[in-house]
Amino acid sequence: DAKTTQPNSMESNEEEPVHLPCNHSTISGTDYIHWYRQLPSQGPEYVIHGLTSNVNNRMASLAIAEDRKSSTLILHRATLRDAAVYYCILRGLNSGGSNYKLTFGKGTLLTVNP
Amino acid sequence: GAVVSQHPSRVICKSGTSVKIECRSLDFQATTMFWYRQFPKKSLMLMATSNEGSKATYEQGVEKDKFLINHASLTLSTLTVTSAHPEDSSFYICSARDPLRGDKPNEQFFGPGTRLTVL
């Protein structure tokens, strides 16, 4: 699977926007960019995903660079409940075919200050 | 929708015993489930892919005889840690795909995790 690079940690203030970067310079044409987050002592939670175009949902926005070698997860107004580890993952097919396994990196630990 | 549960949420056992962890998709049928392990302050590591009605596919370095996976139905996969030792203490997390979900057919929905402590 293609590798992603994220900052180890970031800080934000409550109710301010947060931009979480991810570099994926070796992305292939068929790799989707996924973002998951993990709150302390919980399983990961899907946030958003995209292929080429920017995406918006109720949780966040995903901005994808034109060359697809980087992307940014945008939380429009951070809350204390957004404090989590955010994982940027490239999803491809495993050798078995259509199982779509995810390979988690270290992620970015987001701290939200009140 | 797309809720995945795990049982138990926390288990403590003695060294040498076996522990079974259940992963259930509550409101959908999951032909594929995944098992991960996460050590403190580390990322999730995929252990195996569990396919309903067939043998699991294990990642390199994961002992299939130690971590037994059974996916006997479309809503249940189990992970049995056999002859557990203190180094097996970890946070075990499962996930499942809902291939019939129109908006997210390829997304993985994660369970809340099971914390295993082996004394």
C-alpha cells in the first residue's frame, strides 16, 4: 500500500477551523484517500474519503491537491469532542482482490484547547 | 446504521488460558470482517481478514494457530487467542464492511474494541 505522511501532533482552539495535512506522493491512480479518527479507548470512526474532487460531509471537508500527492482534512469548527488521532489512509486492493484492507499509519494527534 | 459490537469489552485472564472475542455486525450482513491489534500509544495493526464461510487470511508475522478466527455467519466473527501470554495483552479491534450500503459500500465500520490483559 502507498504510504502517507502526517504530522505527529497538532493543536487547535475550540470553535476554530483545523487543517490536518497528509502527504501521499506515491499515490496510484486508483487509490482512494480515506480519513478515520480514533477517540481514546475506542475503535476508529470513518470521517470522509475522496478520489480526486474535494468532498464535504457533515463531519468535515476533504481538500485534495490537483496532483493528488497531498490532501487536507478540514474541521470547520473544532470542538472538544474532536480531540482524537486522525489517520489518513490510502485504500487499495489487497492481493486477494476486493477486500479493501486499510493500513493505518501513526496518524496525527489533535488536541483541542477550550 | 452500520453498527459493529464486540464482546467482551474488557477481559483479564491468566497466562496459558484461551480467550474468545466476538465481533458482530448488528444491522447489516458482513461478508468480510477485519481484526486489528493495537498496543498502547501505537497504531492499529491488521492481523487478519475474516471471510464468511472460508479460512481467514493472516498478515505476515501473525500466527494463525495462536489467533484462531472463525466467521461462521454473516453477522459474527470470533477471534480466539489461544494459550495467551502477557505479551498478547493489547486492544483488539474488529471492523466490518457492508457491501450493500449504497453510500459507503467499501467503508469499514469499527467495533469499540476489546482490551485484553493477560496476567
